[in-house]
Amino acid sequence: MSDWFDRRWLVLTGAGVSTDSGIPDYRGPDSVPRQPMTYQDFIASPANRQRYWARAHLGWSRMRSAEPNFTHRFLAEHQDRLVGLITQNVDGLHERAGSREVVDLHGRLDRVVCLDCHDMTTRDELQARLDALNPGWTDQEVTIAPDGDVELEDTSDFVVAECTQCGGRLKPDVVFFGESVPKPKVHHCFDLVDRAGSEGAPLVVLGSSLQVMSGLRFVRRAAKNGTEVVIVNRGPTRGDALADVRIDDGVAETLRRLSSADAAAPSRAARPAP
């Protein structure tokens, strides 16, 4: 039985956790190379925003139908033993599985914010407006990406919805590539890393290649603090050199295997029969 599995954890999850829910991973071994729209591109022109929303409108109906999988449910069922749960994913599946206190590092696709007046609305509300403006658009067959985007050639006929409060530019409430995670959220995550170290809890990375600094910095902080780092991911990660425990396998398979071994192990409180 792995000692780290038997203790409290601070968990950092990545796209590899949601692949069993049908949401693909940008950087997994079987992933198709893809360049998502950057924040700079999104704000640069109305045409870019039209292209983004035309594709995202198609992707959302499929993203929304994704269901929490074994890993999401496992973490929700064991949340009382977690120091915290930080996710790089934007799908909201941890919350839908029942996890109460989740740090959505990169935001949530089910929320929409106005870049001009900062009004916040739900993605479902925007979806209904886009359906009305673009009847039949979602009938197309497409392949979904991890951020809810899809590959689509012609978007010139798509009608983009404006903010209902000010007529401004709408953006999903997620951190785009080229955009920074809000500083208060970063500081909160660092506090969780430090707290985990003070409690002797490992930082457990599940399903992330740690290719972006937004997640890697927490692994570096944990290693600097002398906190045990456990990485479970299929394929190499940028944090491998910092890991005390490295498991190259699927997340769900690993959790099932270790939890089965834990259940089969004798109770620590057991005493030999007289």
C-alpha cells in the first residue's frame, strides 16, 4: 500500500481527469495537435470573436452533456480528507460530482462575463440567445476540444450576441492562453500548498502534463517546501524531476487499484487474536 494514498492530500487535476467523460486532452499521448485561440486574438477583432463563438456555440451543447466520471466521484466522496482541490479544467465536473470547495484555476465554461461592464451570466442563458440568433447552427457534426471549442471552417454567417446590459463584448469566464490567472486565486492556491506542507499532506497531481506555468508553479512551491509530490499521469510531465512518486498510468485506473488495495489491507487498529 502506498503511504501517500493513506493520508490527507492537496489535489491538482488536469485534462487527463476528464478524458473518461469524453472531453479530450490537449497534450495526452493520443491528442491531435491543436492551437486554441489566445486572449490577444480574441480581443483583437470582431471577426475573431465571431469565429470563437460560432465554434464554441457548437461545442457547448456537447460539453454540457459530459458527465462526471469515476475520478470526479472518488474525489467528491473523499473530499473530507482533502486539504484542497485545485483544477486546471474548465468543465465544472468536479462540482457536478459533488465537490464543494473547488478552486477553478482557469475559470468555468458555464459562466460568461462582459469584458466592458463585467456583468456575469450563465452559459446556458447565452446558449439560448445564440440558438435564437442562429437557428440550426448546432445541427452540425463536430469534434469537441478540451475548452469546448470545435474545428469549423466557415463562420462568416454566425451572429454574435452582445451583453444585455451594455451591448459590450462577451467572453467565457475562463483564462485563455496568453491571459493570466487572477492574482488572488494564485495566492489562495499557494496558501493551500503551504498548508498541505504544514499538515504533512502530499501534493497529488492527477492527469496533468504540467506544461503551463499556472499549475507547475504549485509543484515547484511544494518541492521547495519539502512537501511530498505525487504525479499520476499517462505520459511525461514537466514536473517529473520534482516528483517523489511518479505513476505513469491513467488516473481512474490508479485510484481504483490503490483504493482496492487499501480496502483489502488489514485495519491499522486490528490486534492479533489471543
